[in-house]
Amino acid sequence: MSKTVLGPDGQPRCAWCASAPEFYEYHDKEWGYPVADDQRLFEKLCLESFQSGLSWRTILAKRENFRKAFCNFDPDKVAAFTETDVARLLQDAGIIRHRGKIEAVINNAHRMQELVDAEGSLAAFVWRYETETPPEPQTASTSPESVAMSKELKKRGWKFVGPTTVFAFMQAMGLINDHAHGCIMREKATRLRRSFQKPV
């Protein structure tokens, strides 16, 4: 089974792009390129936790609503949320109204503050788990590195950060180049990873 599909321009992309028209832009402009910005990393961890049990298409369609609801995922602002904010979010039809996941984002904002105090930045922490010997693209849902990061985050009190969630986060944030062989964006991801300076 082919792991690529021809996009609107006739060029091959990762096959999952065919699942929804909006996936092409997300795939071409964001997915798999290395990120060092703490706020973007925190946002993606939160959105991946919301995706648990759902499709990424559902989350992507609501991403701007999530950003508005969670103050653009500024961890310091989210950490200040109270039960009043939880009640407000549970009434917000623009997001996924799941109490456990909403409360997990608030909890994780607190845990991120602690992690930044201890490690300097979220970016410095996550990039220690960069996948040096990745599996064949598009074949895995976890990796030894995602299992290790998940275990450490849970140890630090983070929630909804299982190995599969963390692996999806690593794919999207460029810690692993999981663009399929033959995908026209694989070489771009390779170049960006090669020139990327890992945060310390």
C-alpha cells in the first residue's frame, strides 16, 4: 500500500493528507518541521491531549477556538484559570467540552511552569528526546523516545500525555521526520532539522 498520495498540484504527499482537504496546508506548512518555541510546543501537547480518542481533523477545525479559549496557550495565563474558567469552557461549543481534558490543560500549565523553572524551557526538555534512529516513516505509533518522554512527563505530574500522544507530538514538532519516503516535504523537513539548533 502506497504511503503517498498525489496532492492538488500533482505532487506526492503523505497519504494521510487525503483524509481531509485542509490537511494539505497543515502538512505542507507545519507538520514535521522542528519547533523550539515553548508556547507552540505547549499548545501542541494540549491539542494532542484533546485529540485522544478523536480525529485530528476535529481538533484542527477547532484550533482557533481552542486558542481563543485558552489564551493562545500562554501557560502562565492558563495556570491562573479557576473553576469559573472550567465552567466557562464546559459551555464553549467551539472546543471539545471534556472536563478531564480541560482540567488536564490547566494542570499541565502548572506543571510546565515547574518544568521551565527546573529545566530552563520546555523546548530544552523535549529536544533531549529527539529520535536519532527513527522507525521507517509512517509505520509506528510510539517509539522508545516517546515512551521515555511520556514516562518522565507523567512522573512530573502531567496528564493525558501517553506514549501515542507524545509520539504524535514528536512527529508534528519535528523531533522525528515521519514524512513518507517520496513525499515532497520530506527533504524540506530533513533540511530544517539539519540546520536546527537544539535548545539547551
